[in-house]
Amino acid sequence: MNAPVHTDQHAPSYYLASANRHTEYPRLEGSLSADVCVVGGGFTGVSTALNLAERGYRVILLEARKLSWGATGRNGGQLIRGIGHGAEQFRNEIGSEGVEAIFRMGLEAVEIVRHTVAKYDIDCDLTWGYFDAATRPRHMKELQESFDELSRYQYAHEIRMLDRSEIPSVVGSDMYIGGMIDMGSGHVHPLNLCLGEAAAAEQMGAQFFEYSPAIRIEHGSKPVVHTEHGSVSADFVVLGGNAYIGDLEPRIAGKVLPAGSYVIATEPLPEAVHRRLIPQNMAICDQRVALDYYRLSADKRLLFGGMCNYSGREPASIKAAMQPKMLKVFPELADVRIDYEWGGNIGIGANRMPQLGRLSDNVIYAQAYSGHGVNATHMMGRLIADMISGQAERFDVFARIKHMTFPGGKHLRSPLLAAGMLYYRFMDLF
């Protein structure tokens, strides 16, 4: 295979091969106006467009390539509770009420997806059940703390701690010493989810343009987004490019680091095999920094991902890089064919908390989901729509959090972070 990770077309993924539709939106030509211009056609942009269209706003969305081309159409499809990696660290900035609000929004984010799929009857293989797998005693301690916290908040879904003896009921691997089941999280076909949301927004009047990269923003009382062949003037501009923001807005580009993540998909597995590997059809993640994440597809392929790559270099062969990791977890798959391999960039922030804020009163951004974007993007879309509608309280919880710019500039920040992450990968050994 060995195809480039990024081209102007969608990644050659299982998702593309099983997409419900293929979009052919026009390129922006000429000058248009809207209430809101959204830049970026992934979950952040499409969720924002849908939330705004539901409230009657005129929305134009500009996508540089194809809708869902970036991380939205490439991720592992794991829909997991929570936003960020611990809001406690920001207590001095947002207070106890802010910490609690972020925790509750981390649960609400998943429910937004649940509700959206049901409301618009989106065919996206939404399946409930998730397992946090532990490989070290300290992971079990952390998961027990999560269990206790969810219990205190009277989490609405079943959660259960498992010891080593119970692992075969969830995953057929001897890699793990225990873990936690969460029936309020699960997995989804992310490309079909985003395409379904875009179709719903379009039905309510939102306009979409592909192969229309924003090249310049003209700030002012009514900002203008310029593309090579046209422009959009709007009351508000929303920037949702995340790891693919490029040079459009340097003030936020340096706060998000593109990090590579990669997935392989096997051929469809026989029933006896897939029932042994993942008996309850859950999504599964381990707790390491360089984590493995995997699940079954609707046609019972194993989708196996991981290898978070901070160096900026893409593997020569995704299959060659990922298959040994899969076989470490499931050695019995040694003779199973790999049908698809793909990858892309996720947006990493230095503090692992999504970045939501304003560049001015009418230019808004959301980015840096650090590998947990399927749910968090939907929360951000709602908060942005709330803020534009005049309800900024929850938006401002996130906006008060400070985010550092990665040192080293555009060309050195990835190698510097890669070096720094070696420490955390070393700690995974203990």
C-alpha cells in the first residue's frame, strides 16, 4: 500500500469505503455574506454549523479539501466521556464551579451525539459500551478514582470495575490486569456521523463549500474571510481547522501541535474470532501515553489504532508500523489480511484541555482536543452557538483557561515535544 498519509482526497480508509454518501460541494466563487462563516469542515465546524442552523442563523462553511477530510474522517471512532485531561489543574483560573462545569460538560458531550443521531436518524453505526484497559497497578488506581467520581456525580449509565479474572468477558487478550466498563461511552463511524450532521444542517439552509481554503481573514466590525476565488463577509467567524489550521491565524496555530495517529483495519473476522476478541463489541483503550485503541466495525473488522507520533514524520508504511502492535494484543491475528491503512493529525495542546476562545469579539476558535475530539467537538459546537446567541457563561469557562504557545516555532516545536514525551513513555514502563 504505502500511499501518502495526506493527499487532496479523503484518506483511503475503511470509513471512506463504507461512507453513506460522497460530497461534491462547489468551490466558493465570488463574494457572499452570512451571519456566521465557519472555517473547517470537520466535527468542530459541522457541529457549529448545525447548532447555528437549528437556531435560524445563515451559515456558510468553508472546507479546504473535502468535508471530514482531516481528523474527523480519520480517527478511531471512539466516543468517550470527558473533556480534557483533568480540569482540577485549572481551579485557580476557573474556580470550583468551573471545574465542576467542565466535568458535567464532558458527560453532556456524549449525550449531544446520542441526541443528534436520534433526532436526525443518522446511520453511523453508533454502538454503546467502552472499556478502559489497565496494564499497570497505577492505572487501576486512576480508574478507581474515575469510578468513584462518576458515582459521586450519579452517572446515568452502568460503570463497573473489572479485575484480571473478568477481562475475558470484555477482551480476549492477556495484556491487561483489569479496567473499567462504561456503558455510557461507545463507538461510531465518524465519517458517516459528520456527513449526516452536514446533511441535516444543509436541510436547514447552511451552505457548504469544498476545495475553498481560507487564505486570509480581514478583521473588523464585519470580518471577511478570503479564499483564492471568493470571500465571505459575516457577523461572526469561527475557526475550526484544529491540527490543520496552518498559517491562517498565527496567534492560535502555535498553541496546537499536529501529532500523527494511525489506524489499520483487518478483513472481516469470522464470528468465532471476533466474539473471542471483543465479546461485547466495546471500544477499548489502554491507559499509556502511546496508547492502543481499537474496536470492531459494523462488518466485524478489527480497527486498531495508536502510535501517537509527535515528531512530524510519517511512517513509511502504516501497516508495518501498526500490525506488530496489533499482534502484541491479539497474536492469533498473525495470518489475518490487512485491508486498509490510514492516518492523520490530531491537535495536541500543551495542557491537554481543548482551547476555546475569542481572537476578537467576532472571531472565535476551537481546537486542540488531544485525541478526544469526537465528543468534545460537539460540546464546543454547542458552546459556540450559545455564545453567538448571547449565552456565553459556559463558553467563558473554557475561554478563561490560559494556553501556552509551543516553543521552537513552526519547524522545531514537534521535535522538541517528541523529545519531551520520551519521559512519559519511559514512565509507562512502571
